[in-house]
Amino acid sequence: MKFKNIFKNTNTMTTENTEIDQELDDATLENNANGEQMIVEELSVEEQLTQDLAKEKDKYLRLFAEFENYKRRTSKERIELFKTANQEVLLAMLPVLDDFDRALVEISKSDDELLTKGVELIHEKLKSTLVSKGLEQVEVKAGDAFDADFAEAITQIPAPKMKGKIVDVLEKGYKLGDKIIRFPKVVIGQ
């Protein structure tokens, strides 16, 4: 019986040891699986960080490029604004310049040379001041071919020899820099 008890105890111990070993093996497998899972997670976290970094770099480069374009655009607009900042004032002065031109024509008909010379001096002073601010006259004259980009046709008159050409300039045109601020008003032949 003793032998049976020992065998029974050994058998029980063996069974218990087998169960403990099985539990240990299961725990080891779970640990390895968790360990591998942790390694996989670390790699995916590393890959995720790399991807996030790449996205942020791309976002930064796009934002930087957009900012550079903005700076270029605003500096170009600022230069354009400086060129045409006094456009409204110059436009307001153009009728005065036209009045001076008409006055000179009428005064030159009189015999008073001093009056003519005085008005001419004032006219030249006004004209030179406006030119110093960037105002230029658009050069069109009778006999030139009509171009709608540089002149405004007020009317057409029958003139077979001047068909499609400027017959008369009714009002001078002016430009500020490269921009025409008032088109010359002309009569063209039909």
C-alpha cells in the first residue's frame, strides 16, 4: 500500500507538475505574444511617428511656400499701389489741365502778350508738377490708325480718305505709369 500511496502521490505530483508546466508554458506563450505584440506596436508607433513627421514637414513646406507667395503678391500690390496712389488726385486735376489748354487757345487770340505769357507759365508749372507725379499724355493725333486699346471713339463721321483713322482728338488722354487713367476721346472716319 505504501508503494501505491507513493505511486499515487508521485502520479498526483506528476499530474500537478504537468498542469503547472502547462500553465507556465501558456503564460510564457502569452508573454511572448505580448512581447512580440509590444515589438509590433513599437514599430507601428515608430512608423506612425515617421509618417506624422513627414506630414508635418509637408504641411510646413506648403505653408512656407504659401507665405512666400503671399509676400511676393503683397509686395507687388504695394509697388502697384505706390505707382497709382495719387491716381484720384491726378484724375481730379485733369479737367483743370484741360481748362488751361482751352484758355491758352482763347488767350492766344488776343493781343495781350503778357497775359498769354503768364497763363503759359502757370500752365507749364501745373503740367510739370503733374508729370513729376507720373502723369503722361497718351500720344494720339489726327491721321493715326484707331486702336480701341488706346483711345475711345465718341463718334464716326463720313470721311472716305480717313476710314478707320482718327479724324480729330476731342479730349486728351493720360496715363499713370503703364495704366491709362483717361482714354483720349476721338472722332474716327467711316
